[in-house]
Amino acid sequence: MNIVIIGSGKIGDSICEQLAREGHDVTLIDKTADILGTTANQLDIMCVEGDGAMRSTLIEANAGGADLVIACTGSDETNMLSCLMAKKLGARRTAARVRNPEYYKQIDFIKNDLGIDVAINPELITAEEICRVFIFPAALKIEVFARGRAELVEFKIDEGSPLDGITLSALSHEVKVKALVCAVQRGEEVYIPKGDFRLLAGDRIHVSASHKDIEGFLRAIGGFREKVKTSMIVGGGRIGYYLAALLLSAGIHVKIIERDEAFCNVLAAALPEAAVINGDGTDQKLLFEEGIEHADSFAALTGIDEENMVISLFAQSSGVDKVVTKINRDSYIDMAGKMGIDSIVSPKDVTSSRMVSYARAMENTVGSSNVENMYKILGGSVEALEFIIRDSEAPYIGKPLKDLRLKENSLIGCIVRNRKSIIPNGDTEIQLGDSVILVTTDSRFNDLKDAFDI
């Protein structure tokens, strides 16, 4: 597809890199020539210097002939205007990054009026990701499919866990719960495991099932933990605001520490049920005064990665059971994991993943199945894709999975049919209308049939 991306930067460059790697013709628009030069040298893409909201710039970039225009500058207004102009010029689809909570409250009106097909709020989707693991604290990360009817949940196997040393075939016999281990990371290696694969302490595993069955799986292995009751958030920016609102609506007591007094006043007015503290979240004395050792959960959400890493380690050493850390720099994410920081969120990664997922879905609107959702897991080395089966003549319809050959390092983790999740076995057949969750190390699948040797 021809894709125009407006706005270089962390998110724009990440989207460019992923889409170019998938073989799309990508054009990047940015006002700064030096930034464009650096990006052009790193990626095989076209670059246009100029304002993405200006008609002349969009014409030069051939936005009118684009299949998709993605506006992800730092300005909501520029993003929305760019999408409007691109649509007027003839762009097939447009997607905008919209961050302002006031704009997002009226996003349906904005989308309809300005011709924006998809609006993504990085701070909101990041907050939703954190909220899910606070409600289900045994998990390091939770990805949701089929409108919440299936989940892919990441756990770490601890020393002494009943999972340490067990094969997956033995696990399925011992744990009578409908759940499937779909992917495993062991050190630097990633596996799409088969029945003879043996789990070990230290492994990070992804398990697919319904939420109820994931809970049953954890109870069966003694790893279940109740929803947190109290949460401390350091950093009262947009992610902190959205997270606090979500946690309060879930009945969780929230305390926010923010060093900017003006932000504190805004938060206190918008979230009267939350305790808002004006202070430095890196101050140990303040953290103890505010009862960090009594908090069930802690989110480090300042704008500085290094601060977030340090205060997360301090929260863990203070006995906080569940700690989530916001990190933007890719080089820090791996480092943080080695330091013992397990639950990490990256607004850049979740946003670029959503945008790439939308592009993947667009690319296959005429195929036998549509990409409904796509998540990058285990450091981006594995994809989890949700396909909606649209074509009754697809070559895999109505055939037992044991009679079909999945390509190497691919696995069907779950099927959702009539609002119920199914953990597939060899006799399971894919039917029209199913949501099929595919886990694979291959990043080239746009249609479910691509995953089979048919």
C-alpha cells in the first residue's frame, strides 16, 4: 500500500520502520530537514519536507493517492487538520493521534465531521494496559481480543513454581483448565512451543484463554492474586489522569504524586475521589510519608525514563506487590528487565502497534479473513493476530486442524465462536464468523490462509 506518515519522532519513526519492513511504500512528511535526512538514511522511504497540514505539502507527498495517511505529530490540531486535508484530496483512509482529553470526549463527532477513520490516544491506551494488570496483578501484560472474550496474558515462572520443569503435554493433563501456552521467552530466545516443550523457572510465558479460564489456570498452579485495592501513581500527566480515572471506576483507591502545582489543581478538580499530592515522586521521605509501603500497586509515569526506573526499583524494595514502569527508550526496556523491572509499558510501542494493526487490516479487506487486532509481544519478536473469518470458501474452513499444516513457529492460540472461547485441539474446525487468534514469529501474515501450507 501507499502510506503517508505525517510527523517524525518516536512514534512516527517506529510506524515508518514497521510499515517499510512489511513492504509498504512509505512517505514521511516533517518540517525539519535534518530529522528527515537521518530517517531517510536509516529506512528505505521517501521524505518530504514541509507542513503536513498544508495542501501543497500533501500534494507533493501524493497524499491524495495514498491508501492510508497517518498523522502523528505532537499537535492534535495539526493531526486532525492534516487528515481533513488528505481526505479532501482523495486519501482512502486516515488515522490521527489525538491526545487531548477534551478532544477525545467528542471523538465520534470529530471523526465524522473531519473524515478521520481512526483516532488513537496513546495515553489512554497505555493507561488501559496498566489498569488491566492492576486488576489482574499476577500478569505482567494482558492483550485483549474479540472484545474481551479472549486474552493473551504474560506471566513469569518463579523459582519453586509447579510450572518449573513441566512439559506442556503434562501440564495439559494436570491442569484441567482450557488454556494454552502460546509463546515462551527464555533469555534471548523465543519459542512457539509444542507439547514436548519443558518450562523452566525464569521463563516468560504467554497463555491464551478467556479471562475466567486464565483465572482458573492461575488458581490451579497457585499463582492467583486478587485485584489491587490501593494504587500510588507518580506522574500526573495524561497517562496518570486516565489511569486514575480507570482505577477509581474499578473501585480502587488512588493517590497521585505530581511535582507541578498547576497540574495538581487540574487533577484535583477532575478527579475529586483521588488524593492528589504536590511533591517530588523521587523523594524517598515523601514516598514513605504517603505510605508507599502500604500500597498494593505503583505506577511510575513521569516523563523521564531514568526516574521511572529508579522509583520503580524503590517501590519494589519497599514491598509494593505490583509495579508498572513507563519507559519510552527501546534501549532501556531490555536494561530494565535485566534489573528486575518486569511490568513495562511503552506508549510509543502500543501506539505504533495499533497503527500498524490498522494498516494490516486495511491491506486485506478483500481477503478470506480480516486482521482485527495485532499485538507485538516478547520484545516485538512475536505477533499475536486476531483474524475474523469472512469467506465461507476459505481453504481451511471446516477442516480439522490436524489435517492442516501450520507453518513453522505459528500456533492457533484460541478461537472465539458465539461469544465463547475455544482452546483448539487437532479435531477443532475453523468456521465462518470465528475470531481466530494466531501467534507467530512471522510478521508477513495478512490473511489467516498465509499461516497454512495449503
